[in-house]
Amino acid sequence: MNKKGILVLLITVFCLTGCEATYNLTITEDSMTESVNFLNEDTPKNQNILDQYLSSNYLAYYDMDIKENKNYSQKEINENGQIGMNLTYEYAGDKLQNSSLLNRCYYKKSIIKTDDEITITTDGKTMCFYKDEVKTLDKLTINITTDLKVTENNADEINGNTYTWIIDDSNYQDHPITMKIDLTGNDGTPFSLALIAIAVIIIVGGGALLLFVRIKNKKNNKL
């Protein structure tokens, strides 16, 4: 079985009874870090299943540029009477588009990054709730966190710079995700260039102030 198949099996088998998943995506100007938690009740049976899957590797995506598999980093979770696994991977640019986890949940999705903005859209149906008519998830919470300027979103909740979508049996067939993130300054200048411009202004302004103080001190000394 290939690694993508193993990942689907993990979601299906471990999440047969009352499983919840939390998907966290942190977006910066240069990268997108994907982190997902699969949690289930802390029972001997679930622990045995979890131990088996912790011994495997899971494909984040296949890098076509270098012809190489990129695997998630993983760790065990044990909290509040629940056990599970965390999978994490940091993608450069917009390579999140190739994520195995996203491909498992959304057949139709688009993650586009340009010099000006990042656009994220999915269709309304979240496919990972059922596999071959077998229920695999009870609840999926999606958190997208960014310090960049968000110009458009349809999140269910917003807490500071974290945008949250809550998906369950009542809405998994019609709950699309949309978000647009601005990568420019207010005047259309790319975000990184805007930061450089601010730094130059501070340096030049500080130098001018220092020169003014020196000239003033010289005049005072002459007097």
C-alpha cells in the first residue's frame, strides 16, 4: 500500500467512533504550515491502533521538482482523556495545494499565491466525513492563522488573527472555505518592500536628527 493509502487508512480506522480532527494552517509571507490533530477516546483498543500508526510515515506531498516524497513530522497526543496523533509540515510558497490531507478532504480546491495576494477556496463538500459510506469523522475544526491582512473570508468565528470554520454532520455537504490575504502595502507596494521602506525612513530620520543635534551643539559651544 502506498503512503497516501496508509494516511487514508489511518483516518478511516482510527476515527471510526467519535473522532474529531483539528486542522491548523499558519500562513506567513513565505510559507504555509499545516498541522492536524486526530483525537479519539483514550481506551486500550484505540491506544493499540494508535501505536501501530505511530510506527509509519505519512506522505505530505510528492515534490515534482526534485522527484521526492515529503513526509509529515508526527507526534503522539494525550490530553483531556483523549489520545491521538499530530501531523505537521511546512510548505514553501503555495505547495500546500498538493497536501495529502487537503486532497483527502477536498476534491475541488484552489490555493493560489501571487506577488499581491494569497487566495484560498474550496467547494462546499468536505469529503473526509465518510469513506465508502462509512463515517470517519464527527467534527472537523479548521483554523487559519495569519498576521497578514485578510481582505475576504467566510469564517464561522474570528478570534484575533485566527479564522475558524466548524464542520460537522449538519453542514459538511455545503460549507465552502474562502479567504483572501493581501501581500501589499496600502499603496500597492509589496509587503516586504514596505517594511524595507519603513526601515530606511527610520534610519534616515535618525541620521538627520543626530546631525541636527551635532550642529546645534557646535553653535552652543561657539557661544
